[in-house]
Amino acid sequence: MEFYVPDMYKKNINDIDYKKLKQNGIKCLLFDLDNTLVPYSEKVPTKKVKDLFKKLKEQGFKVIIFSNSGKKRLTPFKEQLEVDCCPRAFKPSPKKFISVMKELNYEVSQVAIIGDQFFTDIVGGNKVGIMTILINPISKKDMIFTYIARAREKNLIRKLSKAGLFYKGKYYD
């Protein structure tokens, strides 16, 4: 059951204490795209996301968009945010997590994944042992297959709450 529990839970990407992450040795941030950075219907990054990414890069973080979406979807974000992207990450499979860490020479203790889904972002990160940060989805609109995952997540959250491991809306570092 603990396999599904994120290391950190925040309302959104702007509530994360990035300075604290840096102090704890995190050097690389893997961001999910859809409903983490922007609603899935958005085609380009918002000014708020651009400002955040600029700040994170100035702080010395390696920032990567790590998404199950394809290259075509990620290209405008890669270009406008001036960051690397990992399309078709096939989360929760550990394969792309491991290849990114190996390629960029990062240890598991130096990498964090930030995302809005338990079964992709959190499970994937926990499989490889990196820091996992769950945020609430920024939109209620999802792709059709994500609606199915959200229904499963509700059941998982009930089980985690019963076990005293996770409570929706009770944020922590």
C-alpha cells in the first residue's frame, strides 16, 4: 500500500518549496504535463508556468517535462520553456526514468517527479526510488482513459485514508 504514497503532497506546483528540495539534494525535476502544468486542452505554457520554469532554471535545477504524451504535444512546451522533454515516458514503467537518470548522470536521490496521478507519476517514481510529489489536478477535464484512472484513484485514496497513509486535501512536505 505504501507503494502508492507520495513523499510530498501539495495543492499545486506553486506551493512546492523548491529551495527545500534543493537543500535536500534534488537537482533534477521531472514534471508531468497534462493537469500538472496545464489543462490537457492547453497547447502552450501559461505565463505562470514560464515564470516558474525560468526561476527553477536560475536556481540550478535541471527541468524536464516527463510525459506519456507524444512528441508533437510536448514540442511547443519544450521550445517555449527551453527545457528538455521525455515524450512517451510510458509511466509507470521505470525504463524511461532510469534512462533519463543514466543519460544525465543523476542518482535517484537527486531526482523528483511532480505529477497529478497516483498510478503513473507516483507509482513510476516510487518504482525507481526517486522523490515523488503529488499535486491536485488543475482541471476536472481529462482524457478519456484518465477518467478511468481517476475512478481507481478514488478507491485507492479511500484505502490509503483507512490505513492512515494519505488524506486528500491534507498537504505535507
